Amino acid sequence: MNSLFDEESHAGQPLAARMRPKSLSDYVGQAHLLGEGKPLRQSIERHAIHSMVLWGPPGVGKTSFAMMLASLSRARFVTLSAVLSGVKDIRQEVELARQHKQAMGQDTILFVDEVHRFNKSQQDAFLPYVEDGSIIFVGATTENPSFELNNALLSRCRVYILKKLGNDEILELLKNALTGDHVLLAQRIEVADDELDVLARVADGDARKALNLLEIACDLADEVAGRKVVGREILQEVMQTSLKRFDKGGDLFYEQISALHKSVRGSDPDAALYWFVRMISAGCDPLYIARRVVRMASEDIGNADPKALTLALNAWDVQERLGSPEGELAIAQALTYLAVAPKSNAVYSAYKRCLSEVANQPDYDVPMHLRNAPTTLMQKEGFGHSYRYAHDEPGAFAAGECYFPEALAGTRYYEPVERGLEIKILEKLTRLRLQNQQSGFQRFKVED
């Protein structure tokens, strides 16, 4: 059991604000930047702070990092919101920073949240002040800086990518919130490890979301034998969603993804949408489903409609670029397309058969006629001898040629079905295979 306390002095502050780290040891996540020996950590420890852009998804600690940076470097911390501020505000804050440095000898970190929302001319307003050291610029963005920020500004800043927090890191934050000395409450509140795990999964890498949910859950805690306890029912109420998929074994979660896959394979777009929405509303990572949709496109549609794979990849890309809700809509579009597309598992079946046979066969040598011969010696040894260049043959097809090792001549794995584009593929393969049989040239004898 973990317990949460509260103090009168913290009553007006949200839990997420109270949990902001004061030191590098308090900061959870981003070990690729702040781990022992990493350049950024060394810069902070030497108080050699530079202008930077922090790029990462919501709730990974961009604002907390900037505030910690100011604290550790003993700098004045000022924040601007790109949503509410303009060039006038920028110049005003810069002038105050200059006055403060002259009077107190203290640097100013100007933190700009959602910096990508500034237009190009507003971004240009920072350039002379970053250049002359009037401010230490720290911008935070959820968008790719390469597309959203001026090259001139980027050239004056280091870009650091903050990664989505892992489940274990979110759990660490939640446990710190429940047991840390800086979060003392007048009344004990207990939360079981299983319930914390649910919160961590629902948060999906967003520390702010996890701490906000925990705080609301603690406000609603039940009285049990003189103790306040947060149980599964409280979490159900807080998240307003079913928690069945987060059973410890994970069975129901995988049953739902199985149902989604089978709905697509069974050409039922309505059922596919139902299972998709069930999983998304339950907190499933849309990128996980996007990866599975790509698998469906190859496994169940294949060459019957190659556009299905393109659409699935596009949906994945939209989810990564735009996030929710645009990405989820793109995934829904891909799912419905896949569900109504012609079906073929011919490529999937061929691949599986080939995998099995390769694993159980000798490693046959490449036939001499298929080997490259870049040197005179290799040419003398017969490498590439009598290879037939397909483009020089009628119809760009060397009838009777064999591209397998001799022992496997005539093997077939791929058998297209009579659906979608594979109808035409089957017609062409049938014609080519017939030409092979009728050809007077047979490199290796193939038994019927």
C-alpha cells in the first residue's frame, strides 16, 4: 500500500505543480539527456546554461525541466505563452531581463511555452537578444522544430528531444507523490500498487495526466475502517471508462485486438470501428493499433489491394505527426478501408511457407550464373556465365531461366487468389509459368 498526505501550505497548488523536481535526482525520465555523464547534465552541473528548444509530447516534463534549470543555475525564471503573447511582450521581458542583470548580475531564463505558435516574425524578435546574451531562451514545443521554427532561431539554440515517459517512470512519479516528504497531507490515503499501475497505463506517458488523475482519485477516496482508500471503483469513476482491459494478465486487452483484427479480416467495418473505439476510449496507445493495422494490410489484404498498406502507413504517420484526434480519425479511415478491401493472405502464406522451408533446408549455394563477376579471375571461374539479362529477352522475360538453387528448381510459394488486383497478378503468373514450361531452354531439369 502507498499513502498520500497533504499539508495546509500546499492546499492551493495542484499535485502536478507540487511534484515539480528541484534537483536532477528528483527529475524522472529523459535519461538519454540527463543521465550520468551526458553532455546536457554536465552543462547543468557546470552552470554553463545555453539557449535551447525542448521538443516532446505533452506531460513529459518540458516546463518542469525549464524551471529546474533556472533553479540549479540560480537564474531568474520568466515564462511567456506563445498563445497569449506578442512581440511587445517579448521586448518588455527582454528589457526587464537586461535591467535585472545590470542591477543584480543574474541571468534570465525566458521560457516560451508552445513556441511553435509564434509566427515567423515573432520568432525573429528573439534573435538579437539570444545572440547578445540578454536572455537564455528556452522554448517548448510539441511540434517538429524543423518545420515550425525559423532556421535562424534554431541555429542559435540546441534542440533536445524529450521522450514519452515509460510505464515504470510514471509509476515512480506516482509513488513519489504518495510517499514523498514534500507532499504531506493531513489525512492518510492509501492506493494499492495494482491501482497505481492502472493509472500509469491510462496516463500513457503523460506525467501531468497521471498526477491529476491521482489527485482527483484521492479527493474521492472511500473511508474504510478509519482509513481512506482509493479502490478500483474510484478509478472507474475518475477515468469514466472501463478498466477491464487493464486486468493484470492482459487477456481482455489482447482479446480486443484479436476481435479488431478478425473484424477487418471478416470485412465488417462497423465491428472494426467498434473495437477500435473501445480500445482507444480505454486508454490504448493509438500507435500500437496503427502498427497492427499495418500488419493487417499485409497479412489479410496483401496484393489484392496494395493501396491498403499505403493507407495504413499514412494513418500511422498522421498519428505520429498530429496526435489525437486527427491521428485516430486517420486510423479509423484505414480500418474501414481494409475491412471492405478485397482479401488475400497469399503473400502471408507464401512468406510463412518460405520461412519454414529455409529453416529446415541446407544453405544452398548461389548458382554460378546468378553470381556477380566484378573481376577477371571470377569471370574465368564461371561467375555469371550464361546469365540471361531479362531486359534483352522478348517481353523482358527470360523464359525457362531459374533463379533458385538447383535443388529447389520449380518451387512455388506465392499463389495469388482470384480477388482484387491478384486476379491480374494470377493471370500474369500463369502466363509466365506456362512460358517457362514451353521454353526449349531449361537451365535445370524440373520434374512435373
